[in-house]
Amino acid sequence: MKKIILTTAVTLASLPTHSMLAIDDAELSNIEGRAGITIESQLHDTTTIGEVSYTDSDGDGVRHTDSAGIYLSDISMGAGSSKKTIDVLNDGTLNINISDIVQGDVWVRDIAMGDANTSFGAVGITNFNYDAAGSYNLRFSPFSPKNDGISQTALIFDIDMASSSFDFTYVDEAEFSLLGERELLNGNTISYTTQFTDFKALATTVYADDSITGDGREWIRMDLGSITGSTRLEKISFGSVTDGIAATSQVLGSAGFSGIEIEDSSFIALSGHADSGLIGVDVKVAAKANLDNFYFETNGNRVNFANIAIDTDARGVNGDSNVPFSISIDTVNNGFRKGLQLAIGDVSGLSATVRDMSVSEGAGARDVFGSIGIENINFNGGSAEMYVIGRAGSGNTGIETGFSLPDGTTLDFTINDFEYESDLPDAERVADKGGEVRASIEINDFFVGQTIDVVKLEDSEGAALKMTFTGMEGSFDVTNFSAGTRAGSFGRIVVDGMQLQRGYLIVDAIGQ
């Protein structure tokens, strides 16, 4: 080593002096250095995970069968590759860009609630087709959420799906072969292809925020940023597999949405329960968004819902008060009920409107037949209750849900067939074209319960979506019922003690 160092020193000393010139500061400032690293990685085999779980204090947190929680079991990720560029910017931002993604199939073969016999089924994301024009960019960056000069670190996502696509499959009553083979032997399926078009989610920012509530809790806050582009769900299909043989899938149709606009003030925040004796998750949601169009298409014909506006808090001036509503989430395991339990509160001005409902042939000219608005939803200090549980027992899987509204829930309902000068959201209404029906509604003692299954039809080889209503009840007080432009009300309508004991709805595809 000493000889190498000596030789190097002698060589440098023997160089002509004009080979090493002094560079002044001005010249140095014009020299650009290259920084950062590029990592190309490839996995040649399948990665497997036995189980990922979330449990709370209702169970012992040890045994699968005795814990209250969510369990994702028998997870596999196929071989794939990606390119990652990592750089540190002048402001201290750590920038990571992921591109050139080749991703194998991803499967979660058992999603369970409470114990192994309360399965939701299995899900798979397959045939991932990444558009080379897209990218996933992650930044760990200094951030001042209150613009007070005090910075903290935030994680910022910039996701460009471009024209990427993947297939999504849900399997009800799933039965797979032995671990390591993983072929689907039996089950009923619902599947579709998700196709993105110029879809971008930019400046989605994740950081800690202690100002969401006044109790000093730290919340993980996600500012949604800008979301634009279109997404299409193609070939929404019901199918089945029996003894490893797949029946011909029945195509229900396709659906899509376009023109999403989310205001910068929209956010989602997560925290633990305020009561230290309780374990679970509190969620705050504030969102103001517009959607140009949502449609469902079958056999080339569409039903369209255009100029959709959603505002979780429309009480302020011009709908800008932006007070979030709350969702409390807990896992439960108390014998019969094994799953998720949610309480929704702080709803005082939630509104959703659809200005244009229409039918069309494909993306062609639309035949508009009206609009609908459900506005100023107010729980008046109460909380809505909801549960989602897995149905226990072999051969009896699927999802069971229940939803109840607090007494004294009020809302304003509007439906009209006005005509407008154009499709733009701020277009002027054509004078003396169309009419309107309005009503204020109070809801009491409302509850609806149902089970959701993908079932194989007895009279064919196809499958369908079956919703069985296990109960529905409630009372409704309709006031300020009016129509047209004339002042005054038609009167009051009261529906008391409504009960639906049991019934079902089957959504089946027409043979194509």
C-alpha cells in the first residue's frame, strides 16, 4: 500500500504545472455536478407472507381464533422489477422516483375477521400493465403546514398512472390448492379490469398534525392534493370455478368516471381513540370535490351522472367552512359479531348533488332527464352506526352489513328536469324549461341490514351478485313538500313504523 501511495504522489508531482490551473469562483459556479443514484432491482421468484394482522384489545392478540382483528393470510407477490432514482435536493428533500415497473400477480387468499371461519374471501391484482410514461415519486421534504415558518418533515406522493391497467378479482367462498401451488379450486368471482387514462394524484401530503382536535393528540393527516384523469372499470363480470374448471364469465358491463377535481382543503386524518382505555382508530374526513361524469355501460348503452358535487361540510360561506366529520372504527369479536364496527358523527352539512342524469349510446349525444340533490344532511348531534362482518361457517362466506341513522336526522331532497345552456357546472339555466320538486325530510328509527354474496345461479352456469335484506325499518316525516316556482307547500307526509322483514335482490348479467 505504501508503494502505491508513493508512486501516485510521484506521478502527480511530475505533471506539468500548467495541467493544474486555478479556477476562480465564477468559473466554479458554472460547473454542474451529478448527484444521486439509480437502483435497478429484480426479484426472480415469488415472495410469500403467511399472515399480516391488525388486532385490538378485545382479543388476546396471540391466537388467530381468539383475537378481535383483521387478518390477511397467504399473501403472494410474483416476480418483478423496477427502477429507482434517489436524490437529495438543495432544500434537503429526499426524492425517490420509481419507474419501469414490472409487477407479477399479487394475491391475498384469505381476508378474515375475528377468526378463521369468518372470511371475507380472497382478492387478487393480476396482469399489471405499467405504462412507461407513468411514475411513482416520493419525497421526504421540509413542510410548514401552518405557514408559520415552523417546518416539519412530510411525505409527499406524486403518482402518475398514465395509461396503466390491472385486473382485479374478488373470490367468495374461495378454496385454493395447497400452499405453494395456490390454484383456485372452487369459488364464485367478481372481476374487472381497471384502465387508467392520464390519471394523476399530485402533491398528496402526509404529515403529523396536532391541530385537528383540541386534546393535544397527534393525527396522521393526508392532504389529498390534486387528483385528475379518468378511470374505467371494464368487463365487470360474475363467474365461478368448480373443481378447478372455470365457467364462462357473465359480463355485467363497464363503468367509469372522469374529470375529478378535489379542492386543496380536502384531507383525511387518522389517530388512536382519545380514551386511553380504548383501542381503535379515529378518522376525520373533510372533502369538497367535483366529478364531470360517472357512467355505467352495457351493450354500448350508458346511463350517465354528470356534474357531480360532493361537500362534506356545506355550512360555511360558499361552502368553505370545511369542518370534518368523524368515523370511529373498532374491531369486534363477541361471539356472533366478528368484524368491523363504525360510528359516524359530526355530520352537520353534508351534501351531494348530480345536476345531469342522462342516457346515451356510448359517449355520444345524451338525452338528459333531470337532476337530483341530497343536501344539508344533519345528524343533529347523533351518530350513525355501521358494521361489516364476515359470515361464519364453511360454505357460508361473504359480507354482512348493517346501517342505522340517528333519530332526528334531517336532509333536503330536490329533483328537477331543468335545461341548461351547456354541460359546464356554472352554465346558466334556460328560462321556463323544466320544473322542480322539493322536500325536507326527517328520519327516525331507521335501520337496514343485508348480506352480500357472489352466488352461482341454479338455472345456469353463470353467477350473480345477491343482496339479501335481513331487515329494514324506519319512520319518515316529509315537510315543505312543494313543486314548481309557486310559493307554499303541498302539505306533510308521514310514514311511521315501516318494516321489511326479509327480501333479496339479484344483480345478474344479460347474456352477451
